[in-house]
Amino acid sequence: MQKIYVRPMSLSYGLNAYNLIKSKKALPICGNKKLAFSNIEIINRGKKNKFKNINITEIKNLPTHIKKTVLRKISDISKKRKKILGLHLNKFVIFGVLNVTPDSFSDGGKFNKLNSAIKHARQMINEGANVIDVGGESTRPGAKLISIEQEKKRVLQVISKIKKYKVSIDTRKSNVMIESVKKGAKIINDVSAFDFDQNTLDVVAKLKKPVILNHSQGTPDIMQKNPKYQNVLFDIYDYFESKIQQLTKKKYLKQNIILDPGIGFGKNLDHNLNLISNVGIFHSLGCPIMLGPSRKSFIGKIMKEKDSKYRLGGTLSAIITGYNQGVQCFRVHDIKETHEALKVQEALNSI
């Protein structure tokens, strides 16, 4: 059985994009009239994948059975994303990483005391973060599972102290999700996309908070041991499509789902580069996209530099690559530099 995927191509920015949209020679990405696509790549996945790049004016010439699917996916690419927690998704949204752990891969032990966590959250907001993403369990490659009680002890007090900000809780456990929301968390970010805990789908459907579906292959302790895909883009696309269906069947609103392809979570260097370079394909699922390349090991592999603190340049390069494809949300450690890079790129793209 063949399946069709559609990726926006031949992107234009600023006044050029606006004029092309106005003359019906291009369509907006996610309702943003300063970001347009005039071509699409149609991928027919079967025993042998077939690729076809056409102008949007040529869609009418497609065979009827393909045209119907393509038009539906183009509609999902083009339509404006609704606000989440009052945040406009035609602007970039920065999630600041607050790991209150002793062992996270980049900043473990730096903010696992209450006062240092509160201070860092305030600093990140002042530097341009829109959301503070609080995590109490390390999900770095090789990390071991911790207990529910240990995780709650790390995150709940911090969340209650910074709840005046928009806070997301980074957890795989349904009980931690419930208690974190009670303390003031407004978004649920699960690196397992609700695969780890069988109760999480029902819990998030009842809580009705925005969610981030992060794709992982395997659990943190084993996920980097030779990860394999038939096709990393299409496999993750299909995975997200299934997850969206599972949630909407439980009366959960699709407009509150953010998709994160999970850079570094069960992916090798080529997988990560492929995902970042082609992340725009996920727009046809009709949800906002998040990218989290911050200080990840793929940057170190390219630069032959092992220490994560020397990966800022590579992080910013990956972020801008995603932003120029219409990615709306970015989960990062270095807020000031990310905010500056995105503001400058926003200005460049507006001309």
C-alpha cells in the first residue's frame, strides 16, 4: 500500500511572499503571509519511494485519487495555527530548559536547588523565554529511570514558585503530570509521546492542557544504541499521525498539540540532520512544530568537540534552519543568544 506525503518547497519571505500569495502564485505556511511556498514535493511511499516536485498551479492536473490527498495536506500546511496559552504561533516561541536534576547532559546539578532554579527561571524570562520547561528526570542517553516520588520532589516546589510564568512540565509519568498541573504547570511535555506510561493518554485528555509530543525511539538508557528507521522522516510522520488520532479520539483538541521530532532521542547523526533539514514536512499534519537541537551531541560529532558547552554556534544554525521552514517553537538552554538570533532572522525575513 502506498502513502502520500507533501512537503512545502520553494519558500519565499517578506514582501516577496506576501505578493506571491496575493497573486495566488504561492500559499502561506501556517497562515503566515510573510512565509510562502510556491512548490510542493509529493512523495509516494511504497516499495520504492517516488518523489515529484511541482508548482502549486499544477495540482489541478494530478490524478483524482492523489489530488484529493494533496489538497487536504496543503490545507493543513497553509491554515493558521491557533494561539496556545495566548502565544501567537506566527511568531517564534522559546521554551527555556530548566533541569532541576543532578545529572542532565548539559546542566545537571546547576539548578537543582530551589533558589537557583527560581533565579534561573527569572533570568530566562528576562532574556526572552516565553515558557519555562521544568524537568526533574534526566532523559540524556544512558540515563536511568527514577521513582515518581523522587521526580515529584524535584519539580513540584519549583513549579509552585514560578507559576506566574508559563510553565511546562517535562515528564513521562501520568502522576507527575497531574500533580504538576495542580501546582501551576500549563503545558505537558512528554519525551516518550505518552508511550512510557499507559495512563498518560487518558490523563492528558482529562487535564485538557496543551501537550508536546516528542518522538523517541526506545528509552533513554538504550535509545542511542544503533537506532534504525526505514525512513526517519516518514516513520516519525506516521508515528505522529497515529498519536494525533489517538488523542482526538479521546475528544482532545488537535489545536493544542505541538509536535517535536525529538532531535537526539534515538537518532544518529544522519537522522538528526535529515530531520532538521526537512522538518517542514510535518506542517502537513496541521500542528505547530517544536525543535530542540540545543547543545545536542550531533553538533559535537560534526565539530569534533565533546563538551556540550561549546555547541552554541551549531545550536543556533539548527534553530535558524528550522525557523526558515516555519518551525514555531524552540526548546533551548541559551535564551539570550537564541532570542537575538531569531529576532535578527525575523527582521531579515520581513524585508
